[in-house]
Amino acid sequence: MKVLVVEDHSIVIAGCRAMFADNPQVQLLAARTVEEGRRMQVTEQPDVTVVDINLPDGSGLDLARDLSTGGAKVIVFTMSDAPVLAMQAIESGAQGYVSKSGDPEELREAVYAVQSGRRWLPTALLQEVALLRVDRSRRALMLSDRQIQILKSLVRGKSMAEIADELDVCYKTVATDCAAMRTKLNARTSSEMVRVAAEMKIV
């Protein structure tokens, strides 16, 4: 089995090699950038690709999405154990998510599981991701049709004045709706509100 690790820290790559050293059937390959990862995915055709999120030349999540779209089996491997990031990774097409701060054995388990066609998340994180998805659906239901229209217009780069004209309402109505949505989505600014709404697939 070929395992490609896309990671720019030598000590992490060394740790991954040590992790699979007892299995002569595992050939561990390493790439240090997004571009090198893409190139080795084509030339080496690994069975599983392990991708760090933060890479020198781009986003590991974008790489995970691209590779998964091409049929690769991908595990996102990062320092964070935040459930919202795990959810983003899975929705980007990754079949597994492992935190570097967790038990090192989890990466081995994830690689074998994903190679055999199964998804893999740590049990505690799996529960949190499920709860987060439920919460996302609830928050989406809390928004009115007009508020969702306003969000969609904000995503397109419209100002509140332009949105008021589009919807044939006064500026104060749009501003009031934006303030209400920031509260509902737990966002401090309009730009953060739009980002949260996009992450939650509300718009």
C-alpha cells in the first residue's frame, strides 16, 4: 500500500514513517507543497493521501477537494481538533480527519480504514460534528426568507443600500435584519456573518 503524506514539517514526516515502519507492505511517500502533492498523486497513484491543512503554497483543504474529486482517498491531518474544521474537511471530500494533537495510533487506524473504503473520525469528534450539523440546520431555519435574500446579496458584494433598493424596502429594514442575523449566527461583523453563513451552507 502506498501512502502519500503532504506535509512541510520534516519531524512530522519522520513520525509518520516511524508509525508504519513495522509494516513492510506500507510504502510511505512525502510531498512538501500543494503542487508537489498534486504531481505525486498523478505519478505515484497512492492508495491513501494524508494532507496537512496549512501548506507553504496553498490550502490543504483545497487540495483535499481537488484530489477527492479525482477519486483519491484523502485524510486531512492537522493540529486542530475543532469540529467545524473537521466538518469542512469532510464536506471538501476527505474520507478521514485526524488531529496531530491526538493519539498517534489514530493516524494508522484512519489510513487502514480509508484504504478499505470506510470513513474515519475520532469518536468524540464524530459526535461533535453530528451536533454541529444539527445546529447548522437549526440556525438556517431561524432565518426568514428576506434575511436569506439579504445574505445572498451580501455574498454577491451588494451594499445594504443596494439591497434595500432591490427588495424595495428602506435601508433601516435591511440594517435591522443584518443586526438580527449577526446575533443568530453569532457573528461580530457583516463579513464574518457572510463567512459563517457560507460555511453553514445557508447561502
